Amino acid sequence: MFFTVAALLIQLQFAPQPFVSAKNVARVLPANSETSALAATVTALPPAPVTAGTSAQPVAERNLADLPDAPVRVSAGDSVEDASTPMPFIKSGNSITVSVDELRYENRRKLRMWRGLAIASHGAATFDAWSTRHAITAHGAQELNPMLRPFAGNASLYAVIQIGPALMDYAGRKMMYSRHAWVRRLWWVPQGASFVSSLFCGAHNLSIQ
């Protein structure tokens, strides 16, 4: 009798434990949403293989470690070894630079030319007024310009005749700082035209006998 009870206890201790699957869990546990989701997750997840000699690092971390830091542009002529070195997308070209000193020197040069043309045009206008007065008083000539005719009989002609060159000086100064390149290149034309016209009129007045 004693040996019979001992044999039964030994069989109960070493008896295999029943395997409880996800379906059995779902049957035993109460049917709710959390229990169903847990059972479905247990069933869907496959066992993770573990290789001897490797750490249990997640696959996602290993994949992120293998990715490069930034996208690399590789052309057709580059080799695989050169692809690891990032290349600039925009290549710098030869830019034209002008220093501030050069701009100041160019501005001073134009201003000197402008002053020289202004002096020349006003001097030519004074020569025109003197020759006109000489032709009127010495040879009885008449002024043909209707705008200057009222002032041709007295010395006020010297002041009035300077209005034209002054307007040409202003026009040349405005053209010098125009936003159009072709206008800036022709800034000297108004003053040059004023100088030539006054010089021509003065020479014509001296030719009157």
C-alpha cells in the first residue's frame, strides 16, 4: 500500500504540463477587447531567432546604424570609393568684384570731366554773348534767336545766355547716375553739344562784317 501511494505521487510530479495556446487562453479568459488583442498578438508574433556570438540588438537599430549620415550625389564618372565623400551641388564660378576704391576713383574722374565740360560750355556761351554784342554795336547786326533778342541790346545778355549751358550741366549730371547703362555712357553729350553750339555761334558772329 505504501509503495502504491509513492508511485502515484511520483507520476503526478513528473507529469507533463498541458500547453495552453492562444485559443485556449481566449476560451478561459473572459471575452473582452484587451484579452482578445493580447491573444492575437501572442499568436501573430514569430519567435525571434538568436544567433550565437551576437548581441540581442534590435534589427531596426542595426539598420539605422548602416544608413549614411546624409544623401550623397554620385555622378556617372565617380567610383564607389569616392561616393562616400559628399560633393557640393553648386560649384563656385569666377565672380567679378570691384573694390570701393575703384568706384570712388571712377566717380571722381567723371566729376572732373563734368566740371571741365561745364567750364568750357559756360566759357563758350560767354564768348557767344561777347561776339553778339560786338556784331550788334560795331556792324549793326541783329540777334536772330527770339529768346535772346530782348536782352541783346544791353549787358544782361551775358547772364541770360548762361541758362542754356546750366540746363545742359544738370542734364549731364542726372545722366551720369542713371540706372540705364547706355545713358551713363552718354552723360557728356549735352555739355558737349552746348559747348560746340556756342563756339560755332561765336565764330559766326565774328565773321559778320
